[in-house]
Amino acid sequence: MSYTIKNLREVEDSAVKFGFSDIGHAHFPREDLAAESTGLAYHVLKPGKRSAFGHRHEAAEEIAVVMSGSGRVRLDDEIRDIGELDAIRISPSVTRAFEAGDKGLTVLVFGPRHAGDGEIVNDFWKD
């Protein structure tokens, strides 16, 4: 088929699957969309919550777009305020994580799909 339409809310919520539903939602619709080379993530953080961990890539540059809400993003050792329709280009080696403000934070993340290209960084964002 030359196209696929899927509502992102109908894609499996990986936050539930991995025990992070108290933080928010994490949907990865690549397979549901039958995307061959594009990665996509739909993240919703509840008000005042942070990503459960940071992550980085070896080869995949990503662009994150704030769809609603506001908060902060940590990019390696730098923390920046972000808000609706801010687009953030993130080089592969930069470790990143998000934090929601008072109204929560919804982010779409796009990038090329490279199987096995992702490293989780636990305890990345500490006060």
C-alpha cells in the first residue's frame, strides 16, 4: 500500500508496557504506519513529570516538535525552556530528555530509523 493512516492515540502505549504510565504516554507508531525508514514518537508527559531516562543515538538525528504545553529539555548538560511549536534539532550523540511544565507537554519526534541505534541513559536528569 502506498499510504497508511493511523491515529497516534490508537498506537500501543509503551509507557504502560514498561511501567512508566505515572509519567505519561509514549507511542512509537513506525510499525503501525508501515514506515520503512522514518522513525516517529508521540510523547505526552503529565504536568511536572520528566522523561524516565535520557537517550542518545549513534547515527539518527532527530527533530522534536512541541505540539502542546511547555516545559524544558535537557540536551547533554544544557537545560532549555521549550513551548508550543518549538522545533528542536538534536544531533545523534546528544543525550536528551524532557520535563513537562504545569500544563503537561506533548512532543512529536521524527528521525531516520536505524535498527539498534539507541542508547538509554538512566539517571540522566537529576536535581
